[in-house]
Amino acid sequence: MAVNLDRFAQGLPDPQDAEVMAYCEGCGREIYEGEDVYVVDGVILHAEWDCLYQYIDPEFMTVEEALGLEAKK
């Protein structure tokens, strides 16, 4: 039985030929065809924690501060 490897004749696609589909709102870099992304309220981000974190830019505070309540002493 002969093994046919024709499917490998072309090799893997060149990543440099990938089409730029969008720009990440978190880091500003290009998002290429086939990449995984987060979509937050219609905003496209790389599927990476750093990009999500940069986009939301959280303000750290206590729950009391967030609710506008004074902290009990």
C-alpha cells in the first residue's frame, strides 16, 4: 500500500500572508484572519488576558467604595 502525502505538498500557510481583519482595542496590534478573539459589547480584543485587562483598565477599590458606602470602623 502506497502512502499518499499530497496534502503536505503545499506546506503550511505563510502567516505573513494572513489578512488583517481588525485591530485590538486593548493593545492596538493587528488581529489576523483565523485568530481567536474576545468580543466585549462589540469591541474586538485578542483572546489574551493582557489585552482584556488593558481594555477594561479596572480601578481597584473596596466594595463599599464601589457602592458609595462608608467603610465601617
